[in-house]
Amino acid sequence: MDMDEIMRRAREAQEKAQEMQRQIASVTIEGQAGGGIVRVTLSGKNELKKVAIDPSLMAASEREILEDLIVAAHADAKAKLDVRIAEEMAKMASALGLPPGFGL
């Protein structure tokens, strides 16, 4: 492979990485806890966009449980987002002909 080909492939990889970042930014992932009574939505940029709480948890005596469930729902959404990003990165690496496990 000559230097021009290497540079062309590097530019192509950079363009694809930028496109993937734009796509990931538009993704939303929902996490849940307590069997779905607390749900959070994260953007692809890991921004908390929405919290949905079942009205049954609104009693003052349930505050600590509610706080714990929000944290758990956020962790669930974050884990799902991390998996989604890893899948997209693997697809992009494969499309560029890079070996499995090659980090971008």
C-alpha cells in the first residue's frame, strides 16, 4: 500500500468516525428500574433527557427508594448506550477493513 492510499484510507476513516459521532448524538436510549416504574432517557452524548416516575412512588415515605431507582435507571440506560456505541464502532471498523478489536 502506497502513501497516497494510506492517506486516502485515513481521511475515509476520519469522515466515517465523524458521521458515526453525528449518528450516535441523535440516538436516545431508555433505562428503567423497579420493573419500569422509574425510567430515564439518555442522549447519545450521555445527557439525561427525561425522567418518568410512576405516580405510586410520589409518597414522601418513598423518597429514598425513588432516588435509588433513578440512579439505577440511569445506570441501566448508560450501560445500554455503551453497548450501542461499541456495536457502532465495530461496524465502522469492519466497514473500513480494520481488524476486530481495533480501536478508533
